[in-house]
Amino acid sequence: MATVKYKAGDRVTMTVTRADNVLLGYLAESTNVRRKIYERMTDYDARFQDEIDLTPSFRSGNQDMLVTAINCSSAGHVEFLIEVNGKDQYRVSETLGQNKSKSWHVNFQKS
């Protein structure tokens, strides 16, 4: 699990540049409530740039996010970056084989 620390007034963003075939992101609001913050479905390993401002989505000072990639056909690529005030805090760049999936757990801690 990765930990990203931020302070009051900071801007926390996630930028996704590849998500072949499916990438989903959820914030855990409690032990039984999850909220979807990102969903992208692509084919042919497209490149793009989706930027999501996560800051307004945080409901507490300690927030968990789960990002899951699912690849259905041939090799798929996943690339995303989490930044605090434009500074790189956590980066993923991976290739998934056919019919494979992987998840990343990120904990956001307000200091």
C-alpha cells in the first residue's frame, strides 16, 4: 500500500494516461460504503490524459482509494500518477497480460 500525505489547502490529483482495457477507481468512505471516482474503458492501447481532482472527494483526513485494472485482450497498459500540488507522489506504469487484472491500494493522509 502506498501512502500519500497532504496538508489542508493542497490539491491532490490523479492523472491517467493509459487504461487498456478497463480502469476503475473507488474511494472508501467507510467500512461498507465505496464511491466510484473514476472509470475508463478503452481498446487498442489508446493514450489520453484524464486528470481527476481528488481533493473535493476526501471526506476525512485518512482516506483509502482502490484502483483496479482489467485487461481482456492481448497486452494492456496501465499508467497513472498521483500528485500533490503538481509534485509526483505515486506513479504506476505496468503491462498486464491477456485476461489479467491488478489492483493498487493508496492511502491518503492529511497532516
